[in-house]
Amino acid sequence: MRTVFLKLGGSLITDKYTPLTPRPDVIQRLAQECAAAQAQAPDLRLLLGHGSGSFGHMAARRYQTRAGVTTAADWRGFAEVSRVAAQLNRLVADAFGAAGVPVWSLAPSASALCRDGELLTLADRSVSTALRQGLTPLVYGDVALDEVRGGTIVSTEEVFDWLARRLRPDFILLAGMVGGVYDRDPLADASAQPVPLISAADLTPVADGLGGSHGADVTGGMASKVRVMSNLVQALPGLQVRFFSGEQPGAVTRLLLQPELPIGTLLR
């Protein structure tokens, strides 16, 4: 059996410039593409995750939740971030369920504990049981308690990092708006060039050219995503991570069936 983690980026499934604005047509298409892959590969073990886009990120930026939660107003903001992140998760879960994907939503905030922004513990038994029983666990970027900051935010990549070290997936696929990793921000510089392959051992030249995120993103944008995944593939040498565009119809199905296809950027 092949185990694949797939993240649907917040910029892909929401309009990151407009608060609380999903892209329902895109979400439905992605759900159908995952269902098609599962129908063709019954032995595929799939963990889904999604970003928060204009739901969780905008609220988290307003309350500065990533930096810490101390005052009464901060804690109310913490609850608000949790609520809107779960709101988007419900939209995703409903669309995937309607497409025939047996999703089981698992909120990271129910068990996550951090220390000064670093994830210390997260329950993984439910995820491993779901995969073993043929379900598709669904996680997302969420709030978390923090021993130093009171509360903080954990990104989907950080959740994937924690789970991957325990569940050892074969591939991690990160679907966003752009077609992979570029040497410069392609939305700001038309001369930016795609980087088809990144070695985690030689990341610095690429990482130096990466920026943050367009729209709200309190977890660091592409630069943070690449660094988290780079640390992970160094810890798990057999793991491969692919960054690609989910805007291209059919790309998700093709990569779930053949993650080795040269689409986007491969990090190994």
C-alpha cells in the first residue's frame, strides 16, 4: 500500500484577499479528483489536509494569535480563529463527502500542545486507525495551546511534519496556486524561474529567494513551507515532497496515482 499526504493550500481553496470567501467550484473539483484516484487505486492510503486561507489566516492576523495569547481579548480571538478554521473545514469535508471520499475531520486543536511555537504533541492514533480502515482523515491549520505563549497557531505543514515522522508516508503533495517553487516570487517578478528539483541538503540558495505569501498567511508563506518540508525529508530520507499547482484540472488525480510524475517541484 502507498501512503500519500495531500495538502490543499489556502490560496487554492479560498480567495485569500477577501475574508471568509471559499472557492466552492475548486473545492468540488478537487474532491472529485481525489475520488477518481481512490476509485482507480483502492490500495491508496490518503491523508488530506488544507490551509485556512481567508478564514483562519485573516482572523489570526487580526488577533496576532501566532505570537501568543495572554489577555481576555486574545483568548476571544483564539476562539474566533478556531471557529472560522473549522467553518472552512466543514465546507471541505462536505464537498469531499458528497464526492464519495470517506473523510473524517480531525481538529488538531483537540490534542495539539506547543512550547514557544514548536509542536510538542499531537494525537496520531485516530489518523493511523482511519488510514488502516480505509478512511481519509482530514486535518487542517488550527489553533493550539502553548506552554510558553498560552496559545498559538499550528500550520498544516507542521501537522504533516508531526504525523509523517510517525506514519512514514511515501509522498507528500502540496497543491497551491502556483506551479511549484520558483527562484523568486512569480507573482511579483515575471522573470521568476521554476525550480524543478531541490535537494534538502543544498536548500540555502533556493530558500534565500523565497518570500512570504500574497494575502493573509500568518505561518510564513512558501519560505516557511519549504523549510519545514526540507527538515522533514532530511529526517526521513526516503520521503519525497512535491509542490505543484492545483489549478490545473486533473493534476491531483495524476499525482495521487503517480507521484513520481515531473509536475511542479520535487524536494528530496
